Amino acid sequence: MLKRFVFVIPVMVIVFSIATWMLNKDYAMIARDTRLLISAGAALFSGLISFFLLKGDAEELAAAHRDRQSRSKK
């Protein structure tokens, strides 16, 4: 389960930063607190989606990474 968070957290950070940038650029008339809440909601929603959709992929990618690391140490 923790392996999935390796992929979920960066997705959430990227979505939050892009959403904040887009809202600041195009919708500056909306209050800053509201824009941050919208960005946080988008980040949480994308994190939730990626948590469930990357379920099998995260474990396979982590195992492949461990295999590569063990081969390079030999």
C-alpha cells in the first residue's frame, strides 16, 4: 500500500500546482481562499483516482525498480 503513495503524492502535487497556476491566471477575480480550496479539491480527487487506478501498476513498477537496483549493485 505504501508503494502506491510513491506515485500518488507526486500526482497530487503536480495537479495542485497546475490548478493553482491556471486559476490564478484565468480566474483572478475569485477570492484567493476559494481558488486554493478548488485546487486542494482537485489534488485530493486526482490522488484518490490515481490510488485506485495505479493499484497493480505501482506494485509492478516498484518490483521492477528493485530488480534493477539489485542487478546494478552486483
